[in-house]
Amino acid sequence: MVTKAGLQDFRFHDLRHTAASHMIMRGASLKDVQELLGHADIKMTMRYAHLSPAHLRATVDRLDGITPAPSAAPVQHTAQRKVLKSAPSVA
């Protein structure tokens, strides 16, 4: 079947890497994957859990919206606006 699919240098063991990566990308914790794969050390699990560039990008995108866009005007609270309106102007 491997030959028929045109795969070269494939071992059944390679499927462990694929499974670990997909489990992590679908939200499984490293600890859960470690237990499922029977790894004694979390470092080994991390070697198995390759993340796709799109998944890594989505993680960075979680930072969107933390700060207002640079072009956005600062928001004034209602109390601040009242004080500003009632303050006498200095010429």
C-alpha cells in the first residue's frame, strides 16, 4: 500500500508524529499527548508535536485587539469629558 501510494522512506512510526501534531493542533495538551504516546519525558513529546505554520500564526493572532490601533483616538470617560467642557479656557 505504501508503494502504491508512492511514498518513499515511510515507516509506521511516522504516523505517531502525525497523530501527535494533529492532537496538539486540535487542542490536546502536551501532557495528554505524552501519556497517550507513553513518553517518560515531555521533551520527547515536544519533538513529536510539530505545529503547522498556520496553527502557529493563529496563536500569534490571539494577540490582536490587546491594544487599540495606532490611529484610534484615546477614549475619554464621561467624567473626564464633563470636566474638560466646564473648565475655563486659558488664552
